[in-house]
Amino acid sequence: MSGSQTKELWNLLGGIFKSHPWHGVKVGKDAPRIVTAYIEVVPTDTVKYEIDKSTGYLIVDRPQKFSNVCPTLYGFIPQTYCAKEVAEFCNEKLHRTDIEGDGDPLDICVLTEKVISHSDILLHATPIGGLRMIDGNEADDKIIAVMKGDAMYGRWTDIEQCPPRILERLRHYFLTYKDVPGQEGRNCEITHTYDSEEAHEVIRRAQRDYHAKFSEYEEILRAYKS
């Protein structure tokens, strides 16, 4: 098949089939300053949804059994992966050697004044910082961002502009949303909040981890663009 025929085929397939939110959606040409975010959960959800990695569809992870609801839009950054590079950075910052990547795309929390009623959407967001979360011995960073163009939050560029109460709500949610009353809590902690510069480095490392893990997708994308 010639190059022009290959490109024509990919254009045809792209118009028929939905892109996989993790692999088929680009992180954005201005990343890490501005990134694409795929939203899995909105603050009104009483069910925890997450992406099914094999199909790209949202699935029900579990109903929220208690009162915890996510205080922001929550999802992940496409074409990112938390593995060796993300873990090395986390170990460096915490002066540890035992932390590993959690094997998932990089999580992102997006602040907006608007009420967005459902998930399974894409938006552009500006990372302003993050939470360094450790679940067991796995790095589980939560990038904190603002929706691009948002009237209330859109001009924020760093975590220092974020009111402490918002960060407290995010910390509380991620430290408790899997806990069951009467059962021993998870071995989970948030060591600190970091700024936009550190968030950018986490995103860059998660992009490199993705490229290392999913090089076959890179080849397909290069063929598509040629």
C-alpha cells in the first residue's frame, strides 16, 4: 500500500471509529504548559467511573458507598504513563528508593466555575501544581489544573493562587474515598503539594514513560501523519 493510500485509510478510519481516550488523543502541542484532559468523573457523580483500558469506554468502578464526592473534574492526561521516570522523580523528591510507578495514566484534577454535568469529555487545562500521593509504594501523583478560558480560575498559573480550602478538600477526598468505616485504612499518604514547575516535570516524565511503554502506538501515529 502506498503512503497516500495509507493516509487515506487512516483518515477514513478516523471518521468512522472513536479514538481511544488514552492512546488516540494527543496530549497537546503546548504540553506541559497546556494539556488535554479526559474527564472520567464530575463532582455530581455518586458513582466512581474510570476508563476501561482495553476498550476506551467508561465503566463503573464502584458506587460511592459513603458521602465522599470528588470536588473537581477528575480524569487523566492522554498519552501519559506512570512508570520508571515518574517513580525516579518521586524517589528523588522524597529521598527514597522503593517507590514504583502505578502503571496508570497520569491523573489530573481540573478546577472550573462551570457546572459540567457529565464525564467522557475532553478539555484543555493549564497545570498549576500537584499532590504527591503515595499509595502503598506506588507513585500516584494528582496534577492540579484549571480549565483553559475559565472566567474564575483560568488566569491562575501556580498553586499559590489556589485557596488552601480547595487543596484541603482534594487531600481529604483522595485520602478517604476508598476507605470503609470499621476497616483498616489504606497505606496511602499525600506527602506534599508542589508547584507548576514540578507539575510540568511530572508530566514530561509521564510522557516519556508512555513513549517507552507504548512505542507501537508511536509508530502507528507516525504512519498516520506521513
